[in-house]
Amino acid sequence: AAEQIAAFAAGIGARLLVVGHRGENTLNEFVLGCTALKLVYNAEVPVLLVRTPATADYARVLVAIDRSDCSQRLAEAVPALFPTAGCTLFSAYAVPFESRLRLSGASDAEIDALRLAERERVETEMADFAARLDEAGAGHYEYRLARGFAATEILEETVEMRADLVAVGRHGGGRSEERLLGSVTQNVLYNARCDMLLMP
């Protein structure tokens, strides 16, 4: 079904694919990966997964980004698709190999210094990214960041800011990697309570 829907969308030049949250076999979809994720594998356009009844235009959109090319496309697409929404860029960060550093004897003060340096680096990247988007006319973005596992932090941020839409890109790995190892996208897909935009 996903391949046929994706082919039809491409044939009519669709800019967006909208799909419902529940399928005919919820358990089977959970095990195999839901239709929305299969559509991301095949579709050439963003996929909007709808979980809640539509009562108004989206007001608060959380756009989760990383260092991938997909983040650029995602950040440019969201304001064009939802021009009345307030958009916030979000990124999670962590000190590389922090647990190994602790095992090798790094002190709390040294770890804290590394955390601060990593936060400053990511914050500079976020500010530059948001400024480039604004200058290019792609939309004005606020930005936030948090330290921790990306999926957990994204989910917590959607609750804190009361987002009615969270936008994420597909994981950089292949299909088998996503299905066997899991991904930030899948974690957010299965656990977010708001609508979700998936960028191929």
C-alpha cells in the first residue's frame, strides 16, 4: 500500500502526504514499522501523520534538527507548509563518549567543562542556522537545545512547549538499520502524542 500511495502522490505532484495514525492491524504495524514510516522510505514528499482531530491551524511546531542535509530541507519546508505556525528549532546534544571518559578517570569538573563546551558549540551552530534561514526568507525560528538522548529530549520538549506538531527527518541509515536498531524517528513516531511531520 505504501508504494502505491507514494507512486500516486508523485504522479499528481503532491507537496504533502497526509495519513492517519491507526491502520487496520495496529499490532502488525508496530512490529513491522507503521505505514507512515514506510511512506517516508518511498515518498518523495513530506508525510504528515495525524493523531488528533483538526480544530485549528497548527500554532506551535517543534522542528527537530541534527547535522544532516535533511535538517535543512525540513527547516525550509515547515514554514512553507504551515505559514501561520510559530516554529522552534530543537537539537539535543551530548558529550561524545562521556561514559568512557568517566571510566578512564575524568573528574566531574572535567565532564562539566566538556558539557559546557559542547553546549556552546551546538548553540553557536543553531544560532547560525536560524540566522541563515531567516536571511534566505525560509522563516523566522526561535531555537532551543537540551542535553541528553535525542528522542527523549524531543518528546519532553513537545510536552513542555505544548507543540501540536513535531517535525523530524528520516534517520541517516538504511531501511534495515532503522528497523533492526531503531532510530530517533521511530522512537518519536511511536511515543509522540501530537501530530508528526516526517521528512524523507
